[in-house]
Amino acid sequence: ILSPSISSSTSDIFTLGLIVTELCVVMTKTEAEQAFNNFRDGMPNRVLDILPNVKEFVSGLTNKNVIERPNCGQILKHPFFANDTTEHVKHKAELCRSGQKGQYSSRFANDFTVTRMLSIRSVFSCVFEVVSKMDNCKYAVRRLAVDANGDIVKNEFRKLREMAQLGFPDIVQCYATWIEKPPEGWQIIRDERMMNDLTTKNLPSYHNYAFIYIQMQFCKYSLEEWLEKNQDLSARSLPRMKLWFKQIVSAIACIHTKNLFHGSLRPSNILFVEDDRLKVNYIGIVSEFGIDNKNGDSEIARRRRLYMSPEQRSLNPSFNAKTDIFSLGLILVELCTVIPK
């Protein structure tokens, strides 16, 4: 762990920044080496995106300009350390309770408070609105239920990790992915308790399933919701719709530059970060598509078919980047006209 500059007291400050990063984020040796090299080179780093407060603090410690790095006295007085004791004790107590002998400890349950159910996309996929107990920020967490005994867990998780590393500004950002394999019956009890607290309908019962969790950027609402609420053409001025459509195309172009394709592009997968700022949700969509297709969810299939290209709907379906182009055309039609479902 070396700083990029000649050895001095400021070199220690740089090293402290790297140590804080390693304390707060779980990384493999390869990931840590890459992240630390990025710090030394002054390159953008995404390893701390999940913890914005830590990211801001570390950026000061690892500043390439040695003059602008704080000294130890300034570090100890930094707002980063304010009011942490109570939260730490509270969080530690919760971890201790959940980790008692004979009890399963869930990262999702330990690290987040679920505030509402954003959507139940199918029997095997749902999205929660959560608040992190670590940084008190709001996130969306998608949960995918997969066969605990099959290779699908490792395969889907590998694909998700690859997609999460894309880091495109027009794609909904992914902060973390992980797998949980609770003991038989644990998830059913946990979900029933959670749904009662949220006063919403129950989730399906899962037996012998593993769960892939995807912590993502929180978005206000989907394009599908906006279209349903704005059935008047006055809300769909052509310049505004062109602006939105251009953002969607830019996002798909980013995916295509990596020789990938979306394959399930539709308004429910296009999300608003702000009122006129859209992002395409890509993380987990491919996995969700495969899982639902194997398990035959008719409602999900119906909604997907609405935006499918002819080659997708054929007896021998094929997929490529041009599949997304066809879906883009249908979405543009829906943006510019009011069509009953």
C-alpha cells in the first residue's frame, strides 16, 4: 500500500485512505489492487459508490495533490466521524442478535430497513425500497429466487457481476450483488413478518431456493407508470419526448458497445432518476428473463411479448442488438401517441 508521491507525512495520509477503503468494502486481492492503483493514478473509482460519505472522506485522503491532503488533526475533526457511536452500537447489537447460535444471519436483513415494496415483477423476482443502516441512504434492492441446488446460482451471479462493472452513466447504477442461502423455511417466516409490517400482499413461499440480491440506484418511478398516469397528449410534447428517447437510445448504445444487448427493453425497465432524466435498467434483467421463462409466468410473458421483435416471437427465437432497435421503435410510438392497452 504505497502513495504515488515521495515519502513524507502526507504519504501516511494517502495510505490511511486506502486502509479505510479496505475496512469498509469487501474486495478480492485483485479488486483491491485495481482500486488502489486507480487511487494512485487519480482515476475514477467505483468501489465506494455504495458508501457516499466514505467515498467523499477517502477522496480527500487520497488526493494526488499532497498539499490538499488533511493532517491527522483535521482528519479526527472531520464530519465523517460525527455521531457514529450510537449507530455503531445499535448496528452491532442487531448483528449480535441475528448471529446468535442456531440462527441464520442475513446480510439483507442486517444491513437494510425495508420501507416499501416497489414491485413484485413475477413469482421469482421482486424489488424493495430500502434504507441502508450503514449510510442512511435510500436504495432499490432486487431479489431473484433461483434453484439452490443448480449451477444457475453461480452462473447468474457471475453474469450480474459482469454487468454491474459496466458503469455507464445512462444505465441504472449497481452498487453491490450477493447471494444468500437461508435454511429451509427461514425465508418464508422472514417474508411473512416483513410483509405484515409493510401491510402489503404476501410474497410466494420459497422452498430450497437461494436468493441473489442486487443493490441498485433508487429511481423515482418507471416510464410505464408515467405513461399510465399521463394519458393526455398535452403532457407529451414532441421536443420533450425526443429528449427522453435520445436518453434511452444513448443507454442502449452503451450496452451495444460492449457487444451486449438488452433483450427485454420496455417502459417498466426505463426509470426516472429525476423528472426529465431517464436511465435504462439492465442489471438483473437478463437473469430475471431466463428465470421467469423457465418457470412460465404468463403475465410477465404477456408484457414482454408486447415489446418483442418478430425474431423474438418466432418458433426459433433469436436475439441480437437489432432486437433492441425494434423495441426502441415501439417505445417511441408509445411516447408520441396515447394508445389504450
